Amino acid sequence: MPRSALGVLLRYLREERRFSLRELALLADIDHSYIYKLESGDKESPSDDVLARLIKHLKPGAREVKMLRFLARHSEADAEVTEYSMKEPSVKFEHFASAAVMRFRGARPDPKTLIERVRDIIEN
């Protein structure tokens, strides 16, 4: 199964806090297998309650909270754009959200190029 953008972000945040799946599950009172399914892309749309509990314990920044909420509603979002955006903190949420759901008829540009194009369009 292809990676999900939500899964990429959840795993990144969990590993950043150095939590195992079981540790986060205990803290958030969510079954560890459900968190694993979210991270692996087997499940894609957690409830607002589950998302709130994950956010509470992962303690992401404001940009990442917006990203989590966006990705919970947009399962079609691009995992590579999400991964790039997490490694590049200068990417604003607005640029991320636009780039993550873009569709192309031909070859899709790499995430860096895509974000730069979106940034140029929004800011100019």
C-alpha cells in the first residue's frame, strides 16, 4: 500500500518525540494497532477526538497541527510533499496545503520545485 501523507506526518512527529507506538498509545489512550494503521496508510481519517488526543501528546507546533487537521480531511494529499515540508520548516502551511493536493496530467515535479512554484504564485 502506498504511504499516506497523514501517516508520514504522524510517524515523523512520534519519532521526533521519541515515542514508540505503544508509548504513544498508552498516553493517548488509543490502541497501538490503530496508530500503526494510521501511520501505514491502512486507515486514513481519524475522528476529531482521536486526532485531538494525538496532538495533545505529540505536542506539534502550530504549523504541524494545521497540517494534521488538513491531512485528516484530505486522504489524497501527497506523502512526498508532506515529507519534504517536515524536513523544510520554512514551508508555510498555505504552501504545503496547496501543493499537497495538486493534480497533474503529466509528470509531477519534485516536492521542492512544486513548493517553490506554489510560493511564487501565492506571494507574487
